[in-house]
Amino acid sequence: MRVLLVCLGNICRSPAAHGVLLHQLAEAGLADRVAVDSAGTGDWHVGRPPDPRMLSAAQQRGYDLSPLRARQVCAADFDEYDYILAMDNSNLADLRSLAGASRAHIALFLSFGDTALREVPDPYYGGDEGFVEVLELVEAGSRGLIARLKQDLPA
Ligand code: 4NP
């Protein structure tokens, strides 16, 4: 099973979701069953580590995002991933316009959980509290996604 997490820049939301999902998959004993990556629809930050504000907020909750580096979504992703999950509706529309005949399940990342919000708000131009909110949302979203993946995975 392969999961790609997508936002705009791949330096705030999708790296947070990437780190949190890896952490929860390990806790669930599924680390070797599910491959995770993240990417951005935009290319401005390609090759860079996550935003320092996201790194710091994640570190305080026990997630190490420092090995991650931004990359842009590419055509091969639509063949290689089973789930391609967008942080907001704008990312989702961009993915759908690139998807061609992809058989991937392309959806909002928060569509599997029970969060009040369906989109993960972009924290880039806001204050530090926005980065904490991203982490809370992606923790809930990852729990919902793992419940869904457990249904998909052969025993
Ligand atoms: P992300 O946040 O999509 O969560 O990585 C952003 C990062 C950079 C920009 C916008 C959003 N930017 O405009 O450079």
C-alpha cells in the first residue's frame, strides 16, 4: 500500500502529515505494510527541509521532520500511489487536473476522520498557533486513514 500526502509547498502541512502518519503506522505495527511520501503541487521549495516553524512545532509533539525534503508532485506518482491525499480543496483540484487515467484514490486527507474541518488550513502566512492546529488535525486525520487502510490491507 502506498500513500502520497500533498499540499502546496511541501514544507508545512504535508511534511507534518508525513511524519505523524509514519509515527502512527509504527505504533500500529504497520510500518512495513504502508509506504508514505509527501509532495507539493508547487515547485518553489523543492529540495528544502520543512519550514522551521513546522519543524519546531512537530519536535515539541515528538515528531522529527528533519530528514524530509520538499519535492513536487510528478506524473509517475499517479501510477505509483494507491492513495493521493490533498490537504485542501485547491490541492485536490490541482491533483485531479493532473491525474489523467490514474487508478489512485484521490481525496482530501481529512475525509477519513471525524474532524470538524475537512481541509487542513495553510499555516504559512499565520502565527505559531496555526502550526499546532495543523498537527492536531493531521493526528486525527492519520488515525482515520489508518482505520481505512486496515480495511484495505489483506490480513
Ligand atoms: P504548505 O504551506 O503548502 O503547507 O507547505 C505553504 C508553503 C509555502 C507557500 C504556501 C504554503 N508559499 O507560498 O511559498
